[in-house]
Amino acid sequence: MNISSSKTLFERAQQSIPGGVNSPVRAFKSVGGTPVFIDSAKGAYLHDADGNKYIDFINSWGPMILGHAHEPVIRAIEEKAAGSTSFGAPTQLEIEIAELIKKMAPGIDLIRMVSSGTEACMSAIRLARGYTGRNKFIKFEGCYHGHADCFLVKAGSGVATFNIQKVPGVTAGVAADTLTCSYNDIAAVESLVAAHKNEIAAIIIEPVAGNMGCVLPNEGYLQALRKICDREKILLIFDEVMTGFRLAKGGAQEKFGVTADLITYGKIIGAGMPVGAFAGRKEIMQHIAPVGAVYQAGTLSGNPLAMIAGYTLLSELNAHPEIYEELEKKGAYLEKGLREVLSPKPYPFTINRVGSMISVFFSANEVCDFAGATAANIEVFNKFFHHMLDCGVYLPPSAFETWFISNAITYQDLDRTIEAASRF
């Protein structure tokens, strides 16, 4: 596969952009080789600067659930852009998308729009601290909640990809308020809560981890966290940047039957545009300025282009719940096919999947936490990544990222993916 233009662009980019990329995992440092520079995308396919076509399993890290350049979304953006790209003032559309999200997801009385998932999670922690009057919070090893200082302690995603265990610039004082324990280990949570009685404001978790690969919660795990939070007056925060509106209309809350106190969302509520949100019960959310004293602001919050894109996408998901059934069937089909073709190979593997999120770990053991993810054979994954890329299948360029399936993908595309994996 010719990627000469991508090589030239990468060399040029490194002269003006740190590492040649604007988000670290894009640099391919984990998997090696030259990052592919994308020129355009449509439906289930990416097209790079050299004219190569790929079946896309990143989907902008989740939000392209109906595929790239989904026509109703593009039309809505074009029409809205004619009236200006930003106002820095309230619009009726912000009300309409807030009302739609409240209708789709449980546990939401009020929602505040922001500009990224990082900003949403950062704001949710600040709000939890302001509401409870406590400073500490619990996060889980391998879960990534954006790059705010307090989250860069035993984080997954790019931090894990680059094996950065201590991040320069994060002070000891900030890190001291971040308590960590292993994902799926409820006893460890109980121990932390007991050791820091009445000091913990929140527990934040990816209800399905997507930043150490796809890692599912054990049966009853999320329910046990809910009980601990209720007992100890701790706020439970679900980071649904990846799972929100993807696993179900109501996200992981609906999927697992657990209602969080605060929920954070990312780019899916802007159909892939730069946007995020945090939401929850009125008694908590009313502590945010201008109603309360917990300050949060943003000139581009509620940006009209992001709002119309998200409103159009979410409206379609809300009107057509069968989309989730179709995604489940496609995910199951891919999982079954990969299991069959990889089984005779010399590399032990395990596959984790829920709905349209899936990961292949080259490990003989089940992967249920960060330790299990890091124990998998990363070298084999890197070879698998490049083999699939050469076959025209674009996977996340890190063993520590989940794959995402869009409903634009066809069974023929899935068969091509499975056939490519059979030749690994």
C-alpha cells in the first residue's frame, strides 16, 4: 500500500506541530511506522492522502455511529452555518437538544454544554467537590477521563500507550487528591472509602472502559459502586464519552440499569464536532454558576454547528431504536468471525465486546482490568495492526483503545475484515 504522501506530510508536520500530530496516539509511536493522513471519509470508509481506502473501526473515536458524512447531519450543518458559526449567546437550539437528551437518558434534570469530553469530566469533578465539600475522588487504573491534571494518574489511553506513569506538570498536591484502584475490584473501593472516610467527593468511572481496550464491568460491579456511593454520600459519575448514546439510547445507564449522579458526554452529542456536556440531578446541577457558586464557563459552549449536528444525529437514534439491534448483530457477527479465524493461530487471544465496542487482546487470559490489558502481547498487536492496515482495515493505532463499529458498515465489510484477520 502506497503512503508516500502521508510520509511527506508527516515529515512536514513535524516542523510545525509537536510530534507532527495534534493528539499523541495519532503519531503511531506505539505501533510503529508512519501515521496515515486522512483526506476524507464517507459512510464506513476512510480515504487517505494517497487515495487508499480503509474500512474504519475508529469512527472518530466513537461518535460516527451512523457513519461518516451522514447526509442529514451534513445538510443540517450547512444550513446552520449560513447563519454564522458562533454567537457567544444563547439559542433556542440549545434548549431543544437539552430536552432531547433528557428524554433519551435517565437521571438527567439539567445539562451543561461544554466543548470537549475532557472539559466535561473536569467540570463534573469540580461540581462534585463543590456540592459535597470534599476534595478527593476515586478513579480506576486504565480509565481515561481527559487530560486535566487530576485525571493523569494511572490513566489509560495515550498515557498508557506511551507508558507515561508520572506526567510532568502534574503536581504532587493535585495527585494526592486522586485515589486509584483496579477496575472491577470492589474490595479495593471499599478499602479506599474506609481509609478516607468523609473525604471522597466522587467516584468516576467509564462504565465500560474503552481506554485500555474494551473492558466490561463484572456482573453486579456497577450496582455495587452505586450502593457504596449511596451509603457514603459520594457522587457516582459515569464517564459516558464513549458509551453515551452508543450502547443504547440511554447509554450505559440504560444498558446496565444503574443511574449515576452525574454523567459526562463527548463528541457524539455533536455528531463528531468538538463538544461535550455534563449532566445530572437538579439538586446537584443547580450548584453550577450562574445559579450556584461552582464556576464553569466557555465562549463556544452550545456552539450552533455542534448543536445542530448533535440534535440531528440524536433525533435519528431516538426515532429508530432498531439501530441498536442492528449494531448488536453486526458486533456479534464480527466477534464470531474473528474468534473462528484467529483460533488456529499460534498467538493466544481473547476478545471483549459489548454492543458496537470490541477489542482483540493477544493474551491467554481474560482481560478485566488494566493489569490484564498491559499483560497482553503488545508486540503481536502491533504486527496485527499493520497487517490489517495493509489489508485496508483501519484499527485504533494502540492496543489500549477500543474499536468502534458504525451502522454504515455492511456485512460485506465485516467479511472483508474477518478475511483479512484470517491471513494474519
